[in-house]
Amino acid sequence: MKKIGITCYPSVGGSGIVATELGKFLAKQGHEIHFITSSVPFRLNNFFSNIYFHEVEVNHYPVFQYAPYDLALANKMAEVIDTEELDILHVHYAMPHAICAILAKQMATKDVKIVTTLHGTDITVLGIDKSLKKMIKYGIEQSDAVTAVSNSLVKQTKEMLAVEKEMKVVYNFVDTSEYYYQPSEALKKEYNIQSNEKVIVHISNFRKVKRIQDVIYAFRKINEKIPAKLLLIGDGPEYSEMHQLVHTLHLEDHVLFLGKQSNIAALFSIADLKLLPSEKESFGLVLIEAMACGVPCIGTNVGGIPEVIEHNNNGFIVELGDVEDMAAKAISLLGDDKRWQAFSKQAITHVENHFHAEHIVEAYQQIYDELL
Ligand code: GMT
């Protein structure tokens, strides 16, 4: 049994989901888990007697122009390392978590090993920012072990930050006891989806990099050939602009904005196709969540997406911005039931073989063992 601290962004987001699910799986295997975060991670919904939550409290003293969250986090990490005698502190997202962890290690009395997992935007977006670049590189190089969620992210990190440190690829995972095909005609009825209609789905945090306009334009073309509904799930900065686009294209009767939803597996189970036309995506956790529920996916030839979707086997890879191709591939798959069934089955098998929670959690445990 090990004592493992985990820090992540606790609100909705792939990195927070992966970190929380990892903590839950490690706890099930008997490890003692200490989440050190600004609030309770949103996926930490069940009770576990061996999972503890340590809240980072920030001092809002009026002299501080900016409340020093990062320093408060480092201080809390050091406190927890010593009082709980942590063996490992596993931080998800380099900025600022890796840097805080290194500072905490220096402050603490108990020796602890720092594992940093890179999730994507910490490198592909923040790594470009001159005001943070040196610090991100430092955080990576000073960690005892570094993992990244795709080969593409390792390559990008090396290129952008000139990092020499070994970075192991540990893919993201999905809990297949939660994400599996669970059909519901009642749910289709609730959304007024007719029996002849196909269901296309997109889930994201509605940021510009997700290119939701490509989903909508592709959907318009699909809907011209095949009766369909588009479920747009999530919320974020692009929400109202996308609403406006749907209105301008007169697609209101076909596009449903569902906002943030918790029962994603049930929604995937009524879907026939998932679209992810992102311009940046280190992995695309939603892809494996969809595939686990038997939903074929179409994604762009960007970042880690081609490591997740097997072109022509459980989905398709298209070039960034090629809405025509995305729509054509969707129409051909949705119009060929036999091929769709094969893709759907292959999607489930692909997840079982490559992104199964048990195997990935085991890979992280091996990294911890090597360090101790
Ligand atoms: O996609 C986002 O904008 C959220 C971001 C995050 O920090 O949670 O997701 C990143 O990490 C996920 C978990 O590893 C990956 O599945 C996403 O691909 C990655 N997002 C990007 O690279 C844009």
C-alpha cells in the first residue's frame, strides 16, 4: 500500500476526470489517496474510506493584488507530504501543479517522489507563452517521472520546450463498468428523436480550438442526405456564437444544445456518430468514452487523435477544416448499416485492448514502483 497525493484541476475537464478516476481505481486497489485541490473533484461522487480531500485555501489579504493560489497550493502540498507521509505526489497538468510540487518537495521533511502527467493544453497552449515557458520546462525536468497522454504530446513537448527528460506515454482510460452501451428508447423520445433519424453527437468545453462550427456545417450536409439530429453537449466561450450559427442556418429543429450533462454514457448510447474536429487535441478523452459505448468517431488529423481513432476500422481521420470530407464519410457510414455495426463493435474492442482502466492504472503503478 502506498500513500499517494493527487493534484488536478477539479472542475469539468479531461485532465481532472482522468486524475480523479485514477485516484478512485488506486483506492480500490488498497492505496491511500490524498486529493490536494481547490475544491472536491467533481467526479469524486462516491464514498471511499481511503480517499481524503485536502482543500487549498487562498488568503485574500488586501495587500495582495493577486491572491497567491500557487503558493498556497505548494504550502498545502508540503503540509500533506509531511503529515500524511506521502510516498508519491502525482500532479496532473504541468502549470502550475508540477512547479508547486517541486517547491513543496523542497519545503517538506519527508522525501516524496513527484510524478507529473502532461495533458496537452499545459504544453500546446501555455508552453508557447513566453511568460511561462521556462517554468514549465523546469517543472518537467525536476519531476522524478513524467508521463504524457500521447506520443504526439511527447513529440510536441520535446520540440517546443527542448526537454531532454524521458517522458513515458500512458494513454488515458475509461471505466467500462460505467461507459458501455445502454440503449434507451425513452431517452430518444424525450429529445423528440424520430425512429428514422440518426444521432450525431459532439461533447466539449466549447472552446475555439474545438471548432464546433465544423461540426455544425458538417451536420448540415449530413442532414441534407440522412434525417438526423445533432446533440451538442457542454458549455463554454463559444456557446452563444454556435447558437447563433444554428439559427442562421435554420437548423433549430435539428440541433439540440444540452449544456453540461452528467449521464454521458446514456447520451452516447443513443448516438450513431461522434464528431471531434479539433485543431488542438493531445488525446481526446471523449473519443474513448464514445467508443466504449459503441459509437464510431470522426476526428481530425491533429495531435493524439490518430492514436485513438483507427482510420477505416472504428472511425475516420480527416484533415483539419475539411468539412466536406467529414460529412461525406459520415453519410457513407450512416448509410451502410452492416459497416456501421462492424465499426461499432471494433470501437468497443479497441477500447478494451488499449484504453482499459485496469491496464492503464497498472502502468501508473509500475511507474510509482520504479521510483520507490
Ligand atoms: O480539452 C480541453 O480543453 C481540456 C483539457 C484538460 O486540461 O482537461 O483536455 C486535455 O486533457 C485531456 C485529458 O488528458 C485530453 O483528452 C484532451 O485532448 C486535452 N485537450 C487538448 O489537448 C486541447
